[in-house]
Amino acid sequence: MLSRPFIISILSLAGIAVSAYLLTVHWGWWSAVCLGVGDCEAVNTSRYSEFLGIPVALFGMGAYAAMFALSVSAQQNIQPLWTGRGIFILAAVGVAFSAYLTYIELYVLYEICPWCVLSAILVSAIAVLSALELREHENRETEMA
């Protein structure tokens, strides 16, 4: 059976790929492929696609890269409690930010970006897995004490 940190690392790599794609679309390297749903261009070039002058997709790449690094550390059993907490905090912030951006898509822009939705699903899955892993690790620590 695959460990949760391993699954988190795979989901993080997928998140890096999605974020990189959205970043290249934001920079105008090519038009987005929206899979027949919504208007990715409208979402990815709106004023909400940047935060503090930095593309949101770049923040996403950084967060997913950090979660990947932490999940690899957890797989190597390097400070598993702290790496688990780090992953959970990053994922929780990612879920909150994704919820905000999804609200903007639906109720301000009236458009949807399937790639953004995929990223929200990935970070939500990472949050759930990291919460389960963290709870299990803390339960083991409690039993040992």
C-alpha cells in the first residue's frame, strides 16, 4: 500500500505541472486549453490572477514545490511531525486561497477555469491526506508517552 507522504508527493508534482501550465498561459506563451468548459483566458488574465503583482500560479508552484519537498522528507522519516505540520499548514492556506479564487471565478468573473478547479482539488486532497497523516502520527506519539 502506498504511504500518504508518497501520494502527497505525487499530488504535489501534479500541482506543480498544473501551476506551471497556468503560469505560461498567464505570461501569454499560448492560449489555454479549457477542455470545452468556461473561459480560462478570462480567468487567467483577470486582475485577480495576480497577488501583490505576482502571478497566483507562481505562488501555487512554490507551495506545491514546498509540499513536495516536505513530503519527500516525511518519506525519509526526517522530522515527520514537523514535515507533516508544514504540509498541513501549506495545504490549509492553499485550500483557503483556492476557495477565495473559486468564489471570484463564480461570482465576480462569471467564468470557470477547469485547470484552477483541478488545482483546488489537488490541494484539498493534500490537505485531507496530511491531516490524516498528522493525526495518526500524533496518536502514535501519545501512545508512546
